[in-house]
Amino acid sequence: MFVAAFFKSSSFVKNLSKATMVVAMLIVGAGSSFAQSIDTPAKHAILLDAETGTVLFEKDADTPFPPASMSKMMTTYVAFEMIKNGTFSLEDTTIVSPDVWRKWRGQGSTMFLNANDEVTIEQLLKGIIIQSGNDACVVLAEAMAGTEGAFVQWMNAAAEDLGMDQSNFVNTNGWPQEGQIMSARDLAILAQHLVNDFPELYKIYSERSYTYGIDSGSGREITQRNRNPILGRVEGGDGLKTGHTEESGYSLTASAERDGRRLVMVVSGLESERSRSREGQRLLEYGFRNFKTYRLFTAGQVVDVAEVWLGAEGRVPLVVENPVTITMSRFDRSRMTATLVYDSPIPAPIQTGQSLAHVRISLPEKEDIIVPLVAGNDVESLGGFGKISAAFAYMLFGTSH
């Protein structure tokens, strides 16, 4: 078996080619995490790199809690899906029913819809995302599914499809109700899908304010600001949603992108709006400051050339099939090593794409990352006399050619 520790990160990373995709997600993905050098008063929290899925910080991230208005992220996810597949458009309209108006006109956050208003799907989405309107959620659900209950079934089905194992919905707006639960990890999963699956529609989450409705006293238009505390305060901050209930405290799901790198963060169980704002900003800054994503291999990159036993060609390139990207702390970068492992010489015949070797990437106190390598081309076996000649040459000179 051939084993070679063939690079340390300082020289290796310096010479990397740029990669545009991510590979080995099962190896480097959401299961990867780091020794935590930060803490938070939040009861539940998670911070992850959206590209690799690497968890940079977590605290009780899998325990479900009442998510309050962060539930509205799933309402918009389902609506975005309906728009993406062409079932609805942003210009489609619906009428606000008197029953919905009566129930939700004084219940928590509101878009200030009035009975019999004719509103577009786009207006309702902005009312949900920017103004956190409880009324807008129910009007949207009835417009798309006929009833809120039917829409909730779609929400639960979507959550299951996305792998959100600790979530359940009984209403569309997060109003406190038995059985309405999500975990911090599930919220992070949902946030990533909103960003990645609907890049154009996701832009609504970054809008700072929205005007809808008329104040009955002054006759002026009603403008409400987006409550997300990272907008305008964290560089690259562009979403997502706040939440608050007496039971679960103040919560926030947020995302920010800098220089093509996106982080997603969730905190819940904080005691005040101020604390929510501070912790959201602090965790995102911690992630950007202390971690970096490194592109180790590009697709098709030749890592080494291996000796071949009894082949028509004496060597075969060992190739990375897919790009490899990992996220690590800036401190760990200097301690990273990689080892090339394969049986040498490799017997012919060899087919292109055949698994021949692997690179083991090691970081202190973390699971090794295994990157498979495959044959870059076919190598046929030698004929009878050629085999005898090659075997003799190998015994004399250590090579079959």
C-alpha cells in the first residue's frame, strides 16, 4: 500500500484553483462542527456555513420550541413554490374575507387589511415578510389552498420533504397554539432553502419597510419597518425573520453574505429585543471573523500519477471527480494535513472512473475527511509476452516499463 503525507495546508491552500461547486457534503456537511469558543444566553442557537453545511456553533439546536412568527418562513416557502411552478403569480389577486378580517384585525402583528380589500399575492407576501402580518398569512393561505387548514397540510408536507424532523405546524402565522413547533436546526435548513431555491423572491426579505393601508384617524398611509435587526447593521445581512412569544422569548433567524460566502444563524429564548439584536449580530460576526471556506480540489484535478502493474501504459492519473470544499477555523488551517493512500502498483486492466485511491484530510479533534480518487483514463492489460517482460522489468528495476 502506498501512503504519502503529501501536503500541509499552508502550501496546499495557497495554490488551489477556484471551485464553483461543493462536494463531499456527507463528509464535511452538517455533521461537522468545531470546538466552541463562544457562548450565548440564547436557549437555542445554531450558526452554520450555508455552502458546506458546516456547523460553526450550536446550542440545544434540536429541541423544538414555539417559533412564533418565524413559522411564517414556511408559509412563504410554500407560496414561493406555488409561484415557481406557475400555479400562482405575484400579480394574481384575492379578496379579504370579512371573517378573516374580524379574527385578525387586533391579533398581534397585522398588515392592516380591511374586509373586502382586493390584494395581490405580492402585496400579501410583503405584508407577511416585512410587516409580519398575521392577517396576511391567513388570506394568502385561503387564496392558494381554499382553507388555512389545507395550506397547513402543505406546510407539514414541505417540512418533511426538506428533512425538518423537529417541526410541526397547526397554523400559518405562528400564533401560539398547541403543536406549533420548530427547532433551531430546522429553521436553519428552511432558511437555506429559501435563499437557494428562490433567489429572486428571497429579495423581499431584505426590504426595509412596506406601505399598505390607511390610518382611520389621520387618513395617512401606514408604513411599517422590517423588524429584522441585522438589516443595515450587519454587513451583507439580507433576511430572514424575527419571532416572539411569552413562552419562547425573543427569537431570530438571520442570514448574511460577504464575498460570496453565506452564513445562517438562529437564536431563540432571549429576554429582550435588544438582546436578540445583539446576539444575532455577534454570532454572525464571530462566524465571518473566525472561519473561512477553502476550495481544496477542482473537478478533474489530477492529484498524483500511480504506477500500473502489467498494463499497456505504465502509469495512470488519480483524479478528483467532484470539487471539494471545506469550512474550517483560521487557526485549524495551519494544522491541516492530507495523506494519499492507494495500493501500488495498481494492476491492469483499469477503467476510466474506477475507484483507485483516496486522500485523507486530517484536522485536530475532528473526523477525517475522505476524498475518493478515480482513474483518469483506461489502461489495458498487456499480452502474454508483454506480461513476462513487464514482470521481469519490475523485478529488476522496480517498474513495469
